[in-house]
Amino acid sequence: MTAKKKEESEDVLPKKEIKEEKHEHKEPVKAYFSNERVLTESSDNARELYNQSRYGNLLEDGRVQLSLIEALYLIDKKKLIAYDSKNKAIDFEKFLKKSQKVEPNFWVRYFVYRDIRNRGYIIKTALKFGADFRIYDRGVKPGEDHARWVVFPVHEGSNFTWYEFSAKNRVAHSTKKRLLIGCVDDEGDVTYWEVRWLRP
């Protein structure tokens, strides 16, 4: 078993090529933060977030249920406006504080989520696999094919035992996915380490 550091110049999670594109200005989707979850309005724009980039889960009534990390990312990108129970808009900082109370390690997980989304990949939660996230190859949407990686975000100053490390490897191996460790430094930069099994 070896761990290999993946630099930005390598072919695992390369940066997305930036192209000049003209997009129509769209109104941000409205969403409501209540009971530790975020639900969008039922609108074409909300459904487009799901259909094009697979943000959240599409509900039968046409609304989209977003994870806290997805919602924060969309707020940061000015694609979503979240409201509280008093119908007051929640800005990025307030939403972050609320989310950190709900989810442990939220800030580190958000840095990894944001970095992978900014690279042009679809990233979804992977709780049923025993990981934080699963990542799909570019151009692949959930339901069309399996995710390629599972990723565990960690802060560069954190540590875990060999038992914990081995458990993460078993999760990836049992789900037939590659294992990535997303290591976040104090400046919010992310370095990826891919772990693979090797036969001597």
C-alpha cells in the first residue's frame, strides 16, 4: 500500500480549463434553511441546478434538498439566497456559523468540496460508503456511472492512527473506488494524496 502525492500538474483532479463563456444572468435560487436542512423553492432555476450539475436531491414536489456544504458553495457563487425561518436572508458568514454548529469538521470539508467543484467535478456526499464525499469523473453524472474516488478531508495538523488509515483504505477497496486524502492547510489550500494497494 503506497500513498502518492498528487500535484496540480498531474492527471488526478487537474484544474479545470478556464474558457471565456457568456451566460445569461439568472436570478439566484431562493432556499430556506430550517431544521438543519436546506430546501429550495420549486422553480426551473432550482431544477436546473440539479439537472446540470447535480447539486442536491430532486424531490417529488420539484424542490431540491441541498446539503449544508452545497448550499454554502452556491451562496458563495451567488447562485443561491438562503432565508431563515423569519424570512431574513442569511449571508455567507452567518450560514457558515450555523453549519459549523451542526456538522463537525465543516470548514475543512468545505475547502475540499469547493476545490473539487472549482476543478469541474461533481462531488456528492458518501455517507453510505463510510466516507465524506465521492467524486465523479468529468462529464459523468451520478446515475450514469459509478464515482471514481472517495475522499476524506483532513486538516494538515490532524493525525489518525494506522487503524483509522487502514479503515479508510478498506472503505475505498470495498466500494471499488480510489482513495483520496484531501489535506487542507491553514491558508485553505488543498493537496491530494491518492492511496493505492500494491502487490509486492
